Amino acid sequence: MYKLDRYWHGLLHILFPQRCAGCDTVLIHQEHILCSTCLYHLPQTDHHKDTENETAKQLWGKVKFQYAASMLTLSKSSRVQRIIHQLKYDQQPEIGIYLGKMYGEILLENPIVDRVDVIVPIPIHSIKKRKRGYNQSEYFAIGLSEALNIPFDTTCLKRTVNSVSQTRKSRIDRYDNVENAFAFVPQTGGKQTPNHVLLVDDVITTGATIAAAAQQLIDGLGCTVSIVTIARA
């Protein structure tokens, strides 16, 4: 049976080869999501070692938070940009789980995660979710949850405004675009109120979206918020 399984696995690999999310080369045996070259060259940050990192500084003065970090640095036409695009638009949510597990293992080095009660992904509007089929940040949260052994919750925060893309907007317009875009959803069913929430998203640029969502959690739960993203633009 084992030999038969290996045979079918090999045949499927030939007929439908898996490709690297970073460079589109065909993955070889034991590679998953990213090839060895892309893994080696990923522009990983050391944010987990520095409380005054670039992501934290981006959020200073915008919202009160305990800790903030990004896993990767995103630049134009880079492998990270391609990975994020694959995750968001090419029906590959498993990339989010993969990156979440990877970063979760790194974040275990930081004692701040011991204080986190629940992981909450930034929600997308229901219209956009129906069109895309999934929320990419939710899959990143799933991967983090598995690595950190912390539950995740997708019910306490919702997107109330289907904001247009932030990509081509100025910094001021980005803040106007997400004003009142989120709402806290009161918890029912006897759920314990978390004291410390880890809010996660795919990319932070100006910090407008994350700040708006974090403030809803702070106001609604009276909790401490920490923030983690896959990448920082």
C-alpha cells in the first residue's frame, strides 16, 4: 500500500506539479509552498526581538497597543509581493496557514505571546469574501493558532463598509477610507472576555486599517491589543 501511495503521489506530481508561491518554479520532493531558494532569501525581519521595530513605529500615535511586528518586508516586484498576491487573489489560502505556522514558531521566542488569550484576524466585507471565497488573514490566524496553541475568533469583529482598495490612495485618503469600517460584535453564549487580543492581517502600509480595527476591540472589550502582520510595505 505504501508503494502504491508513493506511485500515485509521484504521478500526480508529474501531471499537476506544485509550484513555488515565491518564484513559480516546480517544487521538488519535500518542498511545500515555497522552494528552498525562496525560503533562504525571504526578507524576514527581527521584529520579535525589538519592541521599537518599524511596524510598531508605524502605529505609534494611531492606536494604543502592547506589541506589534511583521514577519516580512514587502517591496515592489519582489517574491514577497508575489506570495501575498497568490494568497489573496489566486485561491491559495493554504499559503496563509503555512506562513502563520512559520511565524508562530518564531514568535514563541517572545514572552508576549504567553499573555495572549485569543487571535483575531482583520475581517473583510461579506461582499468581498463571497467574491474571493475566503479571508486571507483568517488563514494566517489559523496557522498562528496552531503554532502558538492559542484559539482564534472570527466573530467579535466585522467589516461594516466595503472599502475600495487602499493601494493607490494617499495616506490621508487611506484613513478616510477605513473610518467607521469596523464594528465590534458583542459576545454571546457565555464566552470569556479576553484580556489580551492578537490582531492579525496580511500587510501593513500606513496602519490605518489595523488601527481602526484595533480601536473597536479596545472599546468593545476593554482589552489589550497586540498586532502581527505577514508583511510590512
